[in-house]
Amino acid sequence: MTTNSSSDVTEKQASETDFLAYDKEKFNFKFSPNRVDEEDDGDTETEGESESEVGDGSVTYGDYNVIEDLPEPDPEWDVDSFDGLEYESDPELRARFANDNAYMEYREVRIQALENRGFLPDPFNFIDAIQNLDGPAYDNMTNREYLTGLASSCVKKLNEEKGKTVEFVSIVRATTSGGGASWKEYITFMAREDPNGPLVEYQAKSMNFVGDRSPVPILCRPAPKPLTLP
């Protein structure tokens, strides 16, 4: 697999503490997985506003020819997008830090975030915590209920694909990334691998979409080790 590099995003020239505080403030957003329902615009069309297909992935809209939005393909099951990612030093970024210690602290934060693979907050990569598990999600569900449904679908997929008997028990925490037409949920939960077995920490990853498209399970696995906050 081709090795990719982690993006370095900041314009702050300061100490490590100031740098991280700045970055978290810049990218701190609270995401609630509220579904956006399309409103009925009615059937009335005015002259120059009707759409027609032209057969090449575009549509005509009045006097304009525009590219048609294509649905995002489903992610491949049991493939982690963090596989192969490595931190690569950037000399230009290094020059923005006041000293070597500040840069090395930042570097360790980025390496640890890659090792956490999205299951802990990582504002540099727009991955934010779902803060209130009992807060509202959508369709009269709480975040906990919404995440339980996603994690359970990932467990079901795992059991079907690999002949396992994993049973979902409870949500521990979750993070979310993206926005717009689709987003990913990174869910940490407790499970049992056998009906009378001990509790085991598991991870599930799912992609969700705006509208009526069903969420797609991406992966489900035992948590590799206790994660470290970046």
C-alpha cells in the first residue's frame, strides 16, 4: 500500500502550548449528526430553469451546462483509511516553531493521533468528539441510541463476514469527522465475544450520509490497546 503523509495545518508561530490552543480553537466544531431532509420545492418550473440530461454526467440548467453530483461510493469493508499513514516532517512547518522542544512535542502529538486512528479527537484532521452521548441526534434519538445502531450494524457485519459471535453491550465514546454529504463515526464500545465471556473493548467505524441513504459499516475490531490522548 502506498504510504501517505499526514497534513500539517497551521500558521501559528508560537510555543507548543499556544500552537495547540490556537489549532483547537480554529478547528473546534461541535457536530451533531442531524439529518438534512430535502424540502419539496414544488413542481412549478419557470422558463430557463428546467433541467435536462445530456448523457455525459452533466445537466443543462437554463443557459448553463453543469456537472451533476454523483453519489459517493460505499467504502470497502474492513479497510482502515489510516493504514499506511506515517508522519513526515515538513521543514517549513518546523521553522514556524520557537524551538526544537516545541516542535518535537507537536510531532509526538501528530504521531500519536495517527496511532489512535480517529478513535480519539484529532482537531488537526477535523475529527471531533461527540460530547454528549445523551444529547439529541435526530428522529427523536439520542446520540447514544444513534451510535448504538451504527455499532450494532458493524457487529452484525463482522459476525456475518468472519463467523464471529460478538455481541454489542454499551457505548464508551465516539468521534466524528467530515460533514456535508457524508461523514464518518468512530465508535468505541464494550462487547462480548461469547455469550458468557468477559467484556472486551471494541472499535467500530461507519459512514453516514445526508438523506435517506443507509449508513455503511466500514470496520469492527477489538481495540488494539488503550489509546492515548494527543
